[in-house]
Amino acid sequence: MNGIANEPGGRLVHADDLAASAARPRALDEIYADELDVLRVQRAMDPAAIGAITSRLDALAPAAQWARPNRTMPIQDVQLLGADAPATPTYSAPRGVTLEAYLDSAQRHEGDLQRLFGPGFDLVGRIERTLALFAGGRPVRLARSADGRAYAPCTLRRMAPGTAIAIHHDYHYDLALYQELGPTLDRRTLVSYVFTLQRPESGGELDVYGVTPTTPDAPKLPNGFQWDAAAIEARYDRQRIDCDVGDLFLLAAGRCLHSVAKVEGSRPRITLGGFLAFDKAGDEVVYWS
């Protein structure tokens, strides 16, 4: 990654809608080749179709249905539906959960989101068909464990006003829960896919920086663990991506340092998403959350 440019053929590409995105059927290949960092697609899901769903989602908050693995760090208290043991580090489990705990969570919550969206909305089918548009003709399949158990296909993420996500990257293959899945994947990067279901009144934008974890002297805080946000903001380019309801972004999350700006106003930011990668042979796209 040499920097971020918002221009045709640059590091960030905007498409007006899914029809326009047909010009980049190999977007995932471009991300893996370090030629593209972010693809933002407007109206990847019909905004009208998800409007009623978000009103039901907000009716759930702050009820116990939302898992809160980061509650000990209030500013990053992202709330989750669809899993209570996410496939990422959290403040309650800095090294992630075990594979067994993750799979148990995926089984307990299997079908939760589909029931929320309703029988007329084929959630998993829509995710797979949309991701397939950028997969270069590869089939898209949900990750499964060696004994056949399904990984979670997606997670709903609610960010209440006042919350933000600090600068980080999502290269999680060294976590214990990837002990089976990781060796089967092309680990040159890890890609995030995220649909926006509700836009906050302000804030909540995705910020992507022109720096990677392998950039020489990429600034960290004295603890050696967290990134030095002030230094990164001062030294490197930043691309701010503001997504509306129904928009999708694909991000080279394993390579690009990124953050989410503080949510402002009275309305939370709600997104739906997960991760994906090529399989080791490069023949399939595997996704999970």
C-alpha cells in the first residue's frame, strides 16, 4: 500500500450501484494484489427494504439481546447481534475466544438474524450473491469447521452515540479460533465486508489510512500494542468513507489501518458484516463473521 487515492484506478473506488460495480468483477483479486484498498458500492441493498428492519433493531436496544464484549471500554462498546463470541479480539477476550466457544455461539445464534429480517428477505443469499459479483467467477461459501459446523455468516453491529473504534487492522489468523480455518486460506490479507443498515446523524465514517502494520516506523504508543492515532493522523494520508443506508464497502482490513469516527447525535450506527478470504488454492471465496 503506497497511499490512498480517490480516483479511477486508485486505491479507493466508488460505484454508484451494483450495476456500475460490474466493471470491477475482480475487485477481490485487486485487493489481494495490493492494487485496491477499498471498494464502496452504493445501494448494494435496497434502502427501502431494510428501513423497517432497522426500526425493529433499535427497539431491541438496550435490551440483553445485544452482546457487549467491549463494555469495559465504553467508547468502543460495540453491540452485537448474531454472535456473542465474535471472531475478533475484544476487551473481554483480547486473544479471542476458543474455536469451540465460537462455534457454540454460532450454533446458538443460527437463524437469529434471518428471523429478524423476516422470511421475505433472503439475508444469507443476498450476501453471497453480492460478494460473488466481485469474486472473479469464484463460488462464495460459508466457512465450516472440520466436523461440519457452520461459522456465523454475519453479525449486526450497533454503535451508540458517543462510541468509536480506534485505529486497528484485522489480521486475526494467529488467534486460537483460526486454528482450523486459517491454514486453509490465502492469508496475504483479510477482507472486511460491511453493509450500512442505519446511518447516524453524524460521525460513524470509516477512516482508512495510508499506512500498514509493516510500514517502517509505523507509530505506536509506548505500550507497543495500540497505534498512535495522533501521529498517524499527522504523518499519513487518510480517506474518509461515508456510507449511506444500503451501501457496502469491501476493505483490505488485514492490510490497511482503519478506524470508525465517533458516532454523534441521537441515532446509532448499525451495520451488517463479516470477513472473507480466498481459499488457499484461490478457487473459492470463504466468508464468516
